[in-house]
Amino acid sequence: MNNNKIRIAAVPEHFTLPLHMGIEKKMFEDRGIKAEIIEHPKGTGSMVQSLKEGKVEIAIALTEGLIADKMKRGEEANYKMVGTYVESKLEWASLAHTEADPIKTKNHLKNTTFGISRYGSGSHVMAYVLGNQEGIAMENIKFRVAGGMETLIQGIEKKEYDTFMWEKYTIKPAVDSKRVKMIGTTKTPWPCFCIAIREDVLESIDVQALKEAIIEATTTFKKNEKEALKEICKHCQLNEKDAKEWYKNVEFSKDGALSKQMLENTRNTLIKTGAIPKEKKKEIDVLLSTHSTLCQ
């Protein structure tokens, strides 16, 4: 750890605002935790890479991305999932050029090129989920790595690929300004964000105190709507209507617990869609440690 400071990787989105507010209001510090948010615009794939390289101790990342990475890389994925951060499902928007026709049919999805932030990212995994829902074999879908949200938008504007997927509200300002067109939405069948901690620091971090600080931060965020909406509009460039809609529907975990059934169902879905090769299937316990809080 860097000067005993715990570095937490997270997306620069509305989901992370409770953590920033928790640090500002000393909810972590009061529990003896010096926390710092390291924002990762490129998402989950970038976060697990930072865990691997020792650049962060903790990642609050997409559930499907963590599971797929751990299943594929096994012990090389040097972290354990210790809890749930956001309980509600994530709504992904499918984006295209403003002049493009909506993707409506299986035949149109065939031979589509998806822009993705990087392999193993949510934008990559959710393309598999969408393809599976539409009954398209993934060998008929191509990928092009483009980087973070802004470079993905630029790629669509230049028609370098057909579509990409991103969290609905994060991308909404680009839709409102007519840089891209929203042609559909897809919800994850699982809770959207979980907490992962590097294995080599698990014993040196007070995981229970960390979870308590996170829960206090998210609970306070949901109890103070006026302050929360002001921060969402200010930092995330959302209009008041969209901010209120997201705030109303988001559900942060009240106890930080993980469900083994949820983890198994997610793993099985990812195998079915092809996001995890069948030969890489592992038992759910590979994801967990003694510090993982499980539902009773």
C-alpha cells in the first residue's frame, strides 16, 4: 500500500459519488482507513489490470467482469470478491451513429462490429449477453478495442464500428447532444457492482470496517436526496430528470453480502453466452475468501 493509503479503483460515474462523499465526510477516516479513489474511465478491464500490477488495493467493478476474469485467469487474477456494492441491475445502452438504423433483427446483428473499451470489460461481456439474447453465435460478431467512453464515441462518429454498449445514464449526455444515437437497452441479470480486494493485502486491511464505511456512505447518499441530486447533476452532467430517475432506481447493498447462488447463476450465464469458455469453468469458491460476506 502507498503510505498506508488504500487505493480504491472505481468508475468516474454517479455510482462512485457516495464513496467520494464518504471520504469527504470522514466516514473512512473515522474507522482508521485512509482511502483514495483512483478513477478508471476504461472500466472493469482496466481495474483488474491495476489490481494485477499493484496500482490499487481494491476495485469496485462490474460483477460480470470480475467473475469472467477470475474464471479465465484463475490464480493469476490476484483478488477475491468480498462483497456487493450495488444491488440493482445495470442498464446498458446500445449506441450507434446518429444516422444508423436501430439494430432490430438477428440478421442485422450478424457480422456487427462492436467497439469495446478492452477485452474482459463490461462493454465486451455485455455484447456476448446481447448476442445470446438475440440468438446470434458470437463467432458472427466482431470486436474492436477503442479505449474509454470518449474514444468509443469518437469511433462511432468516424464509423469505425457499428455499435458499442455503455451504462445508460453515463452515456446520456452524449445522446442528448446528438453525438450518438441510443438504439436499445439491455439490463444485466445480476447485481451490477461488487467489491474485490487484492489477496496479498487482505489480511492487512480491516475489511469489516471498510464495508461499514461504504455502507454508511451509500446509506447517507440515499437519505439525502437534495444533496445527492446536486452532486449528480454537477459531476455527471446529467439533467435533473435523468438524475432523479437514476437515483430513484439505484439500490446500494445494505449489508454488502454476496449470494453464492447469484455468483453461480452469473458464471453459468457467462459460460452460456461464451464470455467464459466452458473449459475455464471453476467452482464459485475460487472467487471468495474468509473475508467474503455471504447471504444467509
